[in-house]
Amino acid sequence: MRKISASLAAVALLSLLHSFTQTLARAQTLTRAQERAKAKAENVPEIPYQAVANFLKLPPGVYFGETVGVATNSKGHVFVYTRSYNTRLFEFDQTGKFVKEIGEGLYGFAFAHAVRVDKDDNIWAVDEGTNMIIKFNPEGKVLMVLGHRPESGQVPVTPGFGVAPPEAEPYTFSRQTDVAFDSHGDIFVSDGYGNSRVVKYDKNGRFIASAGSRGSEPGQLNTPHTIAADSNGNIYVGDRSNNRIQVFDNDLKLKTIYDKVGAPWAICITPGPHQYLYSSNSNPDSNNAEIMAVTGEVYKMELDGTILGKFGKPGTQPGEFRTIHEMDCRSENEIYTAEINRWNVQKIVLHPAK
């Protein structure tokens, strides 16, 4: 009987040790995950800020789904790109009053990803579900389409690690993510989940060049998720899964890399004359609580990569963030954020020290 009891005790001890070892290994893994997600920048000044409560007013019975895109035009109108049972693009005026829906039932709308407004107030909707980018004039009329919808039965698939994607075609996207424009009207697309490249077109949509392939070396990309251009025509690409912003010249030649501000889910550049770069180190939309604890902030930077300050923290209260998917910074101290898993848009007013 004593031998049996001793054997059972040994089994219980081994089981306890195994459980402890697994818990310790998991804790170490989560710590490593936190280290990868946490921005490298240290001792960054906090920028005081506040959220404007209940800024956007939807019509009765209309609700946001996943709010993946937000942009403003020269009048201060706000455009929100959202996806739920279908993809919808809403316009609000500068006071937050609902104006209209754009592109209702459009063939190019299936799975929204980003919206941008160019210098002429044209609205560009980036839809990763249809592999299309649609340009609307300010009244909501379709002016141009880039890319094309997959044939019936074709499902866009993100290639796995170690699997080379098919060679990219000039006018075919694979779950593209964002669009930007230089002062000449040339168009730059981050393309995206499938192709891992940046593509340049002229203002009429004619292919000029592309750069990038899947990987982590300089000039390579792993989920180019967001893109912006400065007044000199330099192109800033949020290389999300590589935790860095890569800067290309106007011919898509790599210039430099900024890797201190975490995973750039969303970036934007102010119009100037002095331009600033904002980058969101968003927590992942998989809701990993461990990573969420060390992310959620937005960095304000000079275009040369100098970090000036940061604001924000993870959470669900006004002024807190849960996975900022796109930002608008037409005004240096007035930032709009679209959050994919909070289903909302926030207007943030910064109060930097003078």
C-alpha cells in the first residue's frame, strides 16, 4: 500500500512540475512577445490631449461596424469607411453632422480597409476584399478604378511564411491596404497582405514602377499596412509586421528606416508648411492582453525620424485606443482615429507645450 501511495505521490509531483514548467515557458514566451511589440523608444515626452465626446452623429438606426478608415477634406468634412454586414462609406460635415453615404451598393465595395482624400478633395476608398481602389469626386461620383475584383470563386489568400507569392502584376492587387499621392498627383499603393510591395502610378492610373518583396531585409516588406507622402515626394511605408517605417524616394529607392516606434498600423503626415509624421503603435486586433499592455500609443515625429512626443494608451474609455487602423492628421493638433475593434472614430485634440 505504501509503495502505491509513494508512486501516486511521485506521479502527482511530476504532473505539478510539468504544469509549472509549461506555465513558466508560457510566461517567458509572452514576455518575448511583449518585447517584440513594445516600441524601442524610451523617455518620450507625453503630449497632453483630450477626446471630443460624441463628435459624429449617425442617423437613427445606422451604426458603425469595424471602423477601418477615416479621412478629412479641406472643408473639415470627415469620411468614415466601415465594414459590417456590408461595406459603407459615410460623410459628415465639420460639426459631425451626417451628410450622406457614398457608393452605396457599389460593386467595388466588399471589405473596407482605408480611405484617403487628395489635395483636390477627391475621395479614395481602398477595398481589400475586391482588390480595388475607387476614386470619387467630392460629390461621390466614381472617377477612376485601380485594380479589379477577383473572378467568381477566387479568394485572395495571404501566402504563408517561406512561400513565394506569385509574381505581382502591374494592375492587379492582392489585398492592398492604403493609397497616397505626391504633389504631382502620382499615386502610391501599399500592396499589401499578398504582394508585399509598393506600386507607383501616374495621375491617370498608368503603371510606373513597383518595389519590395516579402521579407525583413532593408527594402523588403512584411504587411505594408499604411502609406503616406511628404511634400518632397518621399514615400513612408508602415511595414507593420517588421515593426518599422521604411522611407523611399519618389522613384521607390529606399532612403532610410525608422524602427523605434513599434508596429505602424497607421501613419499620417501633416500638410505643413512644417510637416510632422504620426505613427500608431497599435495593439493587435487579436486582442492579446499581454501585448495590449505595452502598445496603444501614437508617436509624433519629425520627418527625419526624430521623436518629439507621444500620446494615448490602451483602453476603451474616451481618449484610450484599441487597435487604431487609420489616422487623419490634416491639422497638426487635431487627429482622427478609426479603431477596428472598438467600432468607433475619435477626434483627438492635442495640447503640446509651447
